[in-house]
Amino acid sequence: MSINNILLLALQISILGNTLGGNVLIWPMEGSHWLNVKMIIDELIKKEHNVTVLVASGALFITPTYNSSLTFEIYKVPFGKEKIEGVIKDFVLAWMENRPSISTIWKFYQEIAKVMEDFHMVSREICDGVLKNQKLMEKLKKSKFEVLLSDPVFPCGDIVALKLGIPFMYSLRFSPASTVEKHCGKIPYPPSYVPAILSELTDQMSFTDRIRNFISYHLQDYMFDTLWKSWDSYYSKALGRPTTLCETMGKAEIWLMRTYWDFEFPRPYLPNFEFVGGLHCKPAQPLPKILWRYKGKKPATLGANTRLYDWIPQNDLLGHPKAKAFITHGGTNGIYEAIYHGIPMVGVPMFADQADNIVHMKAKGAAVEVNINTMTSADLLNALRTVINEPSYKENVMRLSRIHHDQPVKPLDRAVFWIEFVMRHKGAKHLRSAAHNLTWFQYHSLDVIGFLLACVATVIFLVTKCCLFSCRKFGKTGKKKKRE
Amino acid sequence: MSINNILLLALQISILGNTLGGNVLIWPMEGSHWLNVKMIIDELIKKEHNVTVLVASGALFITPTYNSSLTFEIYKVPFGKEKIEGVIKDFVLAWMENRPSISTIWKFYQEIAKVMEDFHMVSREICDGVLKNQKLMEKLKKSKFEVLLSDPVFPCGDIVALKLGIPFMYSLRFSPASTVEKHCGKIPYPPSYVPAILSELTDQMSFTDRIRNFISYHLQDYMFDTLWKSWDSYYSKALGRPTTLCETMGKAEIWLMRTYWDFEFPRPYLPNFEFVGGLHCKPAQPLPKILWRYKGKKPATLGANTRLYDWIPQNDLLGHPKAKAFITHGGTNGIYEAIYHGIPMVGVPMFADQADNIVHMKAKGAAVEVNINTMTSADLLNALRTVINEPSYKENVMRLSRIHHDQPVKPLDRAVFWIEFVMRHKGAKHLRSAAHNLTWFQYHSLDVIGFLLACVATVIFLVTKCCLFSCRKFGKTGKKKKRE
């Protein structure tokens, strides 16, 4: 064995068996976003890394549970749990009452803008809570973190990473019109065959659909740009130089996208995007006999065969051999559990990407949708009977399940691999496209096209002038000759 | 453990331990293309698959070596080895004498067109040799192949797969201007930051560079389209319906691209493209003491410390602990061996992508180039001294090496995984983008943009008309009133 070979082997061992343990910082997130990243944290701890989660004192979903490798760094914010609960409730209600479509988009936009104002205020207080807390920032600096993981829906993780001088990565489900992925992540989204998220379109589009999709991208882009614009000045101030939210986001080393091609329609992406949808799914554990999740007052009409639970292990339920169908609001986490265990779905979407997610599952033949605003109990029953009794639904979801399980590396392992990669190499610059260095008109080659058109125009102008000149000259000579 | 869990486990075992063995058909290729695919074949055999390689009787590089899992199906063609050798020689000479640049492109195009005529004639005879050999086609049909692997530079593998009713995949290094990847594979290539292959540009481009790149894409597209156009009628005739080479290529399930982000500049791609560059590299084996590969007459001036070999194990040589630098013509296979073993390069490019490959390695600080047409022995010596003595070259190539070795799954394993995936699932349709169903103007949304512009124009026209009408009417009324 040569020295080079030994070095190579040592390199491989150090890569495969990286159990020295690094320090990972997690920017706080709420709701299903937190549930998803929690799985990554658990896996990082299993691999002997030390994980620190920043938690605002008013956080709703994050429940600190300490162990030797997991630290929750709680910091003060001037609001309580009920504030976040209120924002989420307003958000869901605004959405359910104004399900966006091209005809209702303006009203939807106005309603959502009101809720977003609250959301941004809370987010800004969460940001200030860390960035203006010098003692905390000092402590974080001393902790020598090697990477920060954040969900860019909850801003400022990137600022903290830049201030600490460490690389950062994102975990993201989506942004409206994929504006963030497109403008900040530099992924091309051709509107001709990539349906805009929230448009409830699929990749099989008629001419009319493609017009709707085209408009949808631009409307959503406009909405996102206006609703998030105020962050540009916050980011500039925090980083002490003129910048934008988008420019800062573009510095993310890797984007862990919480979908995969079992769920998504194939579309272009860049090498620093990794699709890890379903990373939270795992084989099911045994269950109690009958289950029902319900938070609130017990209805008087409830039958004796129904039990109420505040929380149930949904993944274990879907993995139960007697699970025949899944009535779901259509969140990506739940849909992935259904795909993982191969359970057909009845979708009752409520807000955000849920309606769009159910459209994906319908297009792939694995779900039926009922409208929560108009449905009767007969509608729900019919939908359930359809997905249970028509074998195509089970067949289709099983096909998705086979695709999901047949990957070279499991989604969770890939997510952790790339986090560790960024820690090992202090980034992943070799995956970052040069598009980040271009302005928007350079990116679209508008300056080049403009220059070439100008050249062509000049040539045409000169040729025409020459022709006219010769015509006149020789014309005159001709005439002269004729006269002579 | 529930029944679902057991099924899941069984599914996973069947995926991981697929050793039942399938039947793989390989379309013939020549030169380094064959050397690369040979590694995949060896791995498939290790995994107990049966591999059949189609070989034209006049093949130059494929040397049939039989074993129980590997069959070479030799078929007659009306030319001998010397014909292919002649085409390759002409190709290299035409390229070396007319190294393409924007100023010399027309001469280069004319010279290459002559050689390509010969190449297409040979390729057509190779195609006919299989497609018109009914006995062979019958035999292939009976052999129940599950997948065909081909390099699309050597046409017709796709036709054979379609005629046999089996899925097919490609192994591809590049096509000029990436025309095939772009137009047939539907990958977007933004000319603003993705340098056109053969342009010798990098992803860091000035305004002038971007103009050159833009023109380069269009010139190469034109060259590829005209030089390969004749295959459209061949494909239509062979498949018995009007089609094109490109449309047929678009049906490939997976494209195994023979590069990776250690070598490539990051750029968009689609989920059915897998970057497996360097799959042929492996740890080095011991070597004899001093080595020299030279085929031809021994020069009288050769020193006593130099030995001549007809063939050497290049990978083992580069993995030798005393290997300090690699003088290479810049083929991708060789460059990957240098990256794998972390050896800085002196590039002496000759033809095809070689000059461009060396530009990549120069941009990444791992190589120096010398011009084969003009170099002196002092130039070569200086170049060698530079890469050996300036530590940055070793550091940079070691950085590429670390990136290369630090992947979740090794390139060869990924290549084989996706071949087996296509065999297990009879294709990989979930990775195929809907762009394949669109015409070029639909793909670029030109019909949608046209329609929307027409709508805007109509609205402007109507509003103007209305305004003019009101102005005239109220103007007249005004005048009338004035008069009254």
C-alpha cells in the first residue's frame, strides 16, 4: 500500500467516521417547521455533535428538553406564547376565508398583508432578542459553532451566522412563487412546465393553464417582494452595509429542500439544493387500539367508540397495518408520512401550501380532495370510500412509496451528510453558482443581447446608407450618362 | 413489528440486496468512452448482472473477453479496425490544425464537417449492422434485457432499446454547446454564467467574455444542428414514424454525466441527470520502477533512464507516492485520475473537450497549460517546475480531491444504483420533466407572452380610442358651448 493510498484511506475514514463531534447552532422556528428540523437535531446528537437551539422566551412550539449534547439557549422577547398562537390563528383564518385564486388574489393579498405585518413584528423582536443581546452574542461567539441551520421563513439566522463568521444552511419547504429559491437561490423556474406553488396547477398544463401559471408567478413575486421588502433595511442596518434580504440569503451554503421527486414535479435545480423530503419519517411503533386527536371541548354527540387525544404519533398511526386512508389537511410533513407508509389520502386543505400539496397528490392519483368550507359529511364519506375502495389510489401511493424508499441515501442521512460536509470544509463553495455575482440584467444576458442588437442595427444602418449613397451616386451618373 | 413494517423491511432488503441479477445491454462505443463504461460493466457483473455488449466486427477499442456474466455479441459491418483508427486520426488532426476560436470557427467547421461525414458513415454502418440484422434483433428480443446503456455520441442505442421495448440510459461527457443536454435533455444553460463547452471560458466572465460565450453557444448549436441533422431521417425511417434524433434522445430515463462539481462550474440541471465523474478511479496498485508510454519507433536520442511501454496503468502511476505532476492531454478520464490522487497537472490539450478541460483545471488552480503546437522543451520544463514547486497547485488539487472523495455515495456506486433503479422500476419517469411535451415556443412561454402582449395592446388601443372619442365628443360640445 503506497503512502498516497494510506492518505486516501485515512481521508475516507475521517469522512465516514466523523464522530469527533462539532458544534451546531439552530435558529428558532415554529410549528411543523420545528417538528421537521427536530429530527435532524436528534440525528446530529446521535452522531455526537453538540447542538444549541436558540429559543425566544415567547416560543410556542419549542419545548426545551436538556441533555448533555443539546442546549436550549433561551433569550428574552417582549411577547408571550399567545402572541405567536394569535399570529398563526389569524394566518390560517385569513387564508381559509380568502383561498387565493387569480380572481380573488387582491382581497387575499390585502388580508394576508395585515397578518404578515404582525408576523414581521414578532420576527423582528425575535431577531432583536439575539442581535441586540450583546452578552448572548459574545457567548455564541465563544462557543465556536461550525455551522448554523435555519428556516429562512423565520429571518435573521443568516445575519447571526455572518456576525459569528460561520457558514449557514437553510431548511426550506417553499416561498410564494418560489421567489426566494429563484431570486436568492438562483434556480431557474420556467413557467411553461413548472407550476407556481400555490397556483394549484400541475406540470400538465393547457394553454390557459400556462397563462394562469405565468400570471401566478408574477403576482406572487410581487406579493412576496412587497410583503418582505421591509427586511432589506433591517438586514442592511444589522450587517452595517447596504444589502438586501435576498443577497444575504444567497450566501447559504446548502439548501435542504423538504420535498423529493415522489412529491414534486421534476424541475431544474442547482447543485447546492438537496431534496430531503420525508426525512422525519420512520418505521411505525405499536399503537393503542383506537385513536382520535382533538384539542378542545368534547362534543356531547361523540360516540362511545371514539377516544380523544391531545396529540397522537401520526407516523405510527399511518404505519399501522389497519390504516386504510389518511384524512389530512395536506401539510408536507403529513403527506410524507402517508407516502412513506403507502396510505392513500383524503385532503381537506386549510392554508399555505396545503391545497397545492393535495393537487400534487391528486395529480399522482394518490388523493381525493374535499373543500373544508363547503363539505358535507356525505362528501367526506364518499371521498373516504373512493380512496379505500378504488384500488388505483392504493396502487399509486404505493408507487410513490417505492420511489421514496428507493434512494441511494435516505433523506435524513443526506441532510446530516451535507451539514457535516459544511462543517468539515467550512462551507460548500464548489456548489455555489456564479449567478450570484451577476445583476438581474446580466443574469438574463440583457446587456449582451442589447449590445449585439445595437451592433446588428449599426451594420444594417451602415449598409443601407452605403446602398443609398451608391444608388444616388450611380443613379446620377446613369442619369448624367443618359443625358449625355 | 407491524405487517406494514415487515413489508417495508422486505422492500428495503430487496432494494439493497438486489442480487437476483438482471440483463443489461450495452451499445458499442470507442476510445475513452469505452474505457469509462467498462468500469460500470465490471461493477454490474460483480453485482451478478448479465451484461451483453454489442460489438461491430470492425470495432477498434472493444476487445472481447468472455466470462459467464459477460457476452460480446459481435455483428458484421463492412469496414475494418483501420477505418475507425483513420476517422479518429483525421478528427484529432483536423482539431489540432484548426483549434476553434470565434475567429477561426468557420475554417474549423468546414474541416470538422469533412471528418464528421466519415464518422456518420461509419456510425450508420454500425447502426445498420444491428437494425437490419433480423436474426440478431430476434435474439436480442428473446434475451429479455431490462435496460440498455449507451453513449449518445455513438447513435442508435436508443433506437434498439425502443425496438426491444426496454428503457434506456445514457453515459455522456458532453455535446458541443451542450446542445444535446439542452435541447434533447431540456436542461437550461444560462449563457450569462455557464461557460459554453469548447469556449475555453470559465464561470467568471467579463462583459466581453459573456458576449463571446453567447456567440459561442449559438455557433456551436448551429454546427451541431447542421452536422447531426441527417440523423433525423435515419431515426424516422428506423422507427417507422416522423421523429428526430433529439426527440428520441429525450426519452432516456437517466443521463449519467461523466463529471462532478469538483471539475464543473455549478450550473442548473434536472433530476434525471446524475453526475458520476471519476467513476473509473480507484486506489493505486504497485508499479514497476520507471515508466514511459510510447507507441511507435524508439527515438535514437532517448536516454538510458527512460523505458518505453505500449500501455501503462495510468491510475496506478498517479497514485504512486512519488508522483509529483501529471503531463496530460486533458481528457476527462485522465483529469479525474489526477483529481482522485491529488496530482497537479501540466495540460497539453489536443482535441475535443481537452483544451476546455484544462481551462477548468487552470481556473481551479490545479494546472498549467502549454500549447502543443508552439511549445519548446523549456516551456514544458517551466510548466512542470511551476506545478511541482509552487505549493498552491498541490493545495488546490488536494482541495478538489477532498471534494471528490467526500460524496454521500461514490460515483461508480451511484451509476450502478441508477441502472438498477431503472431495471427495478422499468424506467424513472418520476424524474422526467414535462418540458419534453412542449414545443420550443411553448417551452420559452412565447405563446403566453405573445397572447398577454396582444391583450395589453388591445386594452391600450381601446383605451386610446375611447379617450380620443371622448375628447372629440366633449371637445366638440365644448366648442359648441363656446360658440353658443
